Amino acid sequence: MPTPFLQEFQDYQRYIGAERGLSPRTQETYAYHVRAFLVFLETQGVADLAVVDRSVLRRHVAAVRQRSHDGRRELSTAGVALKLSAIRSFFRYLVRRGVVPGNGLWVKRSREAKSLAPKLEQRLPSFLSAQDMARLLDAPDLSTPYGLRDKALLELVYASGLRVSEAVGLDLSAINLGERQVRVWGKGSKERDVLMGGPAAHALERYLRDARPLLAGARLRVQALFLNRYGKRLSQRSLQFIVKDCAARAGLDPERVHTHTLRHSFATHLLDGGADLRVVQELLGHSSPSTTQLYTHITQAQSRKVYLHAHPLAQVAAQEEEGTA
């Protein structure tokens, strides 16, 4: 770590951990990218953070891209955006502390900041059809404690639209089977209450009664809802493996089914069923409606596909287009 900037970097680490309440993974990612930038500044002979401008940032991105190319891998547009986001977060913190002067480069939505940020491709989230989702939920072997756990886990994630971190982070106290509600701690330590349907509640009730005591064993005081074979909290990696394994059991392509696929399916199926966008936003824990708006593109694309496939006049028009192509 460059000595000239060590104090500012350590102060920033404490800030994003204590005051911003970012997840440990995000803290680690931001710290990594900021550290790399500060090392770059030292190699460039920059000893004053106040002189960092757009040209310095561009040189840093170019250097990182070159190293990636030399290593025979290309730095993605999303990767560049993440690096710049971390660096802007660091400098916005320094501006608030009066360490560096404020300018348009560090304002997230300013024209100067936008001119530097790469334009991200908007990828539509992948989701499962209702039929494929039903096959996935039926995949666990209910004759074993692990199968009962996996069934309850998949049902709950799909029924409530949980993130992976939210699902594995649940404690027993978060579940209210009577009201069919779950209290979730989401991104930025934001708390929200989500709902579950009858199948999820039934699967959870059976897991708590017949499987969790066997998994907990002697660890009677463990508060985690979902446990691994050692009676400890299930990890995110384990949840990812469970989803892949159940996808394979269900005859689905495990390479195309991820933990987030259940959350995407939850949102898409709700909107397909006529749910209000604001309600879906609240259930997902999105801070901005623009994030949830992405799912409407999926439903619109799906509606167009169904229409073109089913409506006789649409089929004729499509055939005519193909004939003139």
C-alpha cells in the first residue's frame, strides 16, 4: 500500500464498513480497486490526490486494460464501470472530508462523470417458465433431511424473491409461518418484510420439524435457518451448488440456471400475473424503480413472442417478412 495515501485509505475502509453498511463482499471489492488505483498513482509519481483528474483515470483504465490483454483476457465494460465506481466512491468520501476539492468528476450523475463512464450493455435477466420452475421445485429428494432442506430453500427463494445472501443469512426469528412472512436484511442493511405462499410455508414447516433438528445435532443454539451437514449456516456457495444440482435433476441445463434465476423468475411471474411495478419493487428490495423496470422488458418480449406464435394474422405477417427477406 502506498505510504502517502495509507491514512486516507484506512479511513475510507472504516467508513464504508461502519457508516455506509456495505456488505463484506462489496467492501472487499471497493477496497481492492481503490488500492490498485493508489498503487498506480504512486507509479505515476502522483503524490497529491487533489491533482487527480480525468486524464489520470483514463491512463489507469488503459493500463489495466493492457495488463488484461497481455494476460490474454479482456476487461469487460462492466469491469471498467466497477473500478470507476469504487474510485468515485473513494474520492466522494475525500471531498466530504475536505481532503480534495469537489468537482464534476466525482459527482455520480454529472456530465463530466458520465463522459468517462463506459456505456453498459443492458442484459435482460434470465428466468424460468412456470413449468420449468415447477420441475425445479419438485427436484429435491424429500426422503432425506438434505432434500427437505433444499425443497424449503428453493420454495422460499422463489416465493419471496430473495437474494442469495438474504436467503443464507436468515435466522429462525425471521420466519413467521402463521402470517406467512419473512423479515429480510437486504443490501445496505435495509430491512423489509416479504411474503410467502402456502407451498413455501408447508415446505418450511416440514423442514423445521423433520430435518433441521437432525442437521443441527448438538448445535441446539445455532440460530441460522438453513444448515449444512455440520450444523452450521449454509454458505452462498452451497446454495449455488444446490440450485445447479436440482436443475440437473429436473432435466434443465444447470449452466443456465443460477441462484439469481429464481429471483428473476419471481419478479417476471408476478408482473406477468398483473402485479403493480411498485409492489414488485418493494418485495425485491430495489431502491430505484428503474431497476425493477428491467423486468417489464422481459414480459414485453415474452408477450410479443407468444403473440407472434399464436395469432393467425401475426403468423401470416411474419411469413411474409421472411419471404421478402
